[in-house]
Amino acid sequence: MAGKLGHLLTRLHLARSRSPSPAAAEVPRGYLAVYVGEGRKRLVVPTACLSHPAFVTMLKRVEDEFGFDHRCGGLTIPCASVGDFADIVAGMDVH
């Protein structure tokens, strides 16, 4: 994965490995925590979602509209409601 998305994922991995917080410890291996919607609801999704075309498209839209410089310490998807995000992830065949 190249470009800004690959750079973001590298930064997330480095930040997680340098300073594991209690919240980070609650994310099982093979999963990733994201913060969704205006209320920044924390959800844990399979990392396999990162390569799914629908998820990649959503991340590109988030980057175009909001950028990736979010101060909450995690991947934030502010443009989706929690329900819409859950529907997108539920529709992915990532197993």
C-alpha cells in the first residue's frame, strides 16, 4: 500500500508499538481501533478491512475531506455515522 494511506498505517503502527496504552491492549491481534462519527465512537474492526475496496474508498474520501491529522490518537472517520460505518464493515467479506 503506497502513498499517504500507507504512510498513515506506518505511523499508526509506530505509535502503537512505542506507547501502548490500556486501550491499545484491548485490541486483539489482527484488529484495529477506529473512531467513528462526530462523537468519535471507538470501534474495533479486522485489519483485513484495510485492503477492502469499499474501506479504501471511504478512507480516501475521509482524507480528501478531513485529512489524516487527527489529534485523538487514532484513525478517525468523522464523516460516517456509526450505523453507516457498521453497515459498510458488515457488508465486507474479510474472513
